[in-house]
Amino acid sequence: MSPQPKIAIVAAFPPPPGGMPHQAAMLAEVLARDGADVVRIDTNPFGRRKPRPLRFLYVVSRLGALRGCDLALIFAGSYASFFAFSAVPLLAARLFRVRTVLMYKGGMAAGFLERWHSLVRAAARTAAAVVVPGRFLQSTFAAHGVDARVLPDIIDDGVFRRDGGAAGPRKPTLFIARNLEPIYGVDLAISAFRVVREALPEAELHIAGDGSCRKKLEALADAVAPGAVFFHGLLPPQEIASYCRRATAALDPARFDNYPNSVIEAMLCGTPVVAFAVGGLPYLVEDGVTGYLAPAYDLAAFAQRIIRIHTDPVQAAAVVARASARVAELYWPYEKPGYLESILKAAGPVPA
């Protein structure tokens, strides 16, 4: 391999919102800084949703850019997205004799692998390595016969950090930073907010994100707590971090997820997290120790954990302190060198 390896990243890049596009953009920056010649193959270049067949045809037309690359890093989600935008690039890379690393980040991994494990295993066998951001996905893949390596996602802890200001009395302010899609359960948080407001009448809920459910969620918020739920739309990371630092609790009401970086970002900001115990959340948050976990979809328990943060500030401060001490294990700092080396190590030696 040349001193400046040529590495393709096959992924959706911004402007479409979401954790994977943001992660792809940061990966490209970090690898270039580490000395790689980065080739971007964008699987959603249109800036907004387009029919999947149009996206697929565009991606197929771009796969020739894999020629001459030393390695291709292929992001993967679940279901149709996996087969169209991950499996096909894997096959193209094999045709061009380019080694690949499959970087799986899909939140619906458990159900997807349960149904399609044979095809996923076949696709994974074409890759030099399968890389996942945390132990939950590693164990999920292992249960279906796929060996995956853990390489944490990149987070800019220069942006997501505690501000060091003096803590004082604050109005109960809840914050959600998720896309407004059914999988992320923002409707569950709004419904639970009704109970929170009964105990904490001054509480506010601030939501950063956009998506197909926005109008329905706005209507639900008007019915549950008129004037107390604020939709801020898509925000840049600096503004998300600012809202998170000002919040008294960060909520992740996802119906299922694997390794939401929004939880890690809240920990870095010194904000206690409340989430449902689904998917990989128990691998990130320990209830009452480093955050608060409610049983899956139990709105009353979710609300009570939010209330507890505000009625037992001593325990909440202890939770934040423990989360701050452990969070470094959960991510790769944006400014830390060596990610390229870690990727190459995961891929293993070039075959003779």
C-alpha cells in the first residue's frame, strides 16, 4: 500500500440530516488529516429524499471511482438500504479487486439480521472486516455468525463539552436531538411530557431535528402541552451542543437504536440522559448510575425518571459525574490522530 493510501468512503454525506451522514463527513476529514487520499462516493447526493431507484442508479454510475483505491469503507444500514447501497458496492469493489471494510451502523440491526442473516453473512464474507461502533452491534452480529470489530464513532468533544460555568437553579428544560421519524420515538417523549408537566409545571421541551413526522408531532405537542414544546428544526452541531448544555435533561426516546451519538454528546455536555432500555442503550447508559433507563415504551416510568432528575439533584449530579468519568470509553475524539491506522489494522494485511 502506498504511503498515502487511496480510500473510498461509500456513504450518504450531508446535507441530508442524520447521524450516518454526519459521521461520514467527519470520517473523511479525519482520514484526510491522517494522510489518506479520500474519495467520496455519495449514496444520497440530492440533498433531500429522492426515489430509491434514482439514488440507486446514481450510485451504480459512481462505483467506477472505486478503481485504483486501496480500500473502500462502505457504510451500512438495514433492509433495502443495505442491499442497494452496501451490498452492491461490496460486489463492485470485489470486481475491481479493492479490499473493503463494511461499517455497519443501522439502528434496526437485530430484526434485520434475524430475517436476513444468511444474505448478510454472504455479503460480510466479501469484506476484509466488519466494523461496528460498539459492543451491542458486535454481540448482535456474533449471534448470527459474523465476527465484527469495534471501532467507536468520531465525536468532536471540542464542540460537545461542559462549559465550566457555575451551576445554579434552572427551569426544567428537556432537550431532544433526533430526526423526526417514527423510529426515534419523539411522539413517546411528547406523550410522557404530559406527566412531567403535572409534577413540573414550568418544564419546557425543546426538539432539534426535522423529518416526515413533524406536522403530526407539532399537533400532538399542541394537544399535550400548548406553548411548552418548541421545534427548532435542523441545527448545526454547535447549536445542538449549546441547547444540550442549557438543558436539565437530554431525552432519547427511540423505539430501537444501536449506538446513538446524541447520548454520548449529552454526557460530554454534562447533561443527564433519560432513554428507553432498547437496543444498544443499556450498553451506553446504566440506570441510576450513568443515566436513567426506563423499560421499553413505558411512558410513566420514562416521565418519572425525568421528574427524579429535578427532585433529587444530588443523585442527578452523581449520575452526571459518573457519566463524565466513563464517556471517554465510548467515542473517538475528533482531534485524536490514528483513526486511519485503526482502520487499516481492522482490515488486516494486504494479501500477497
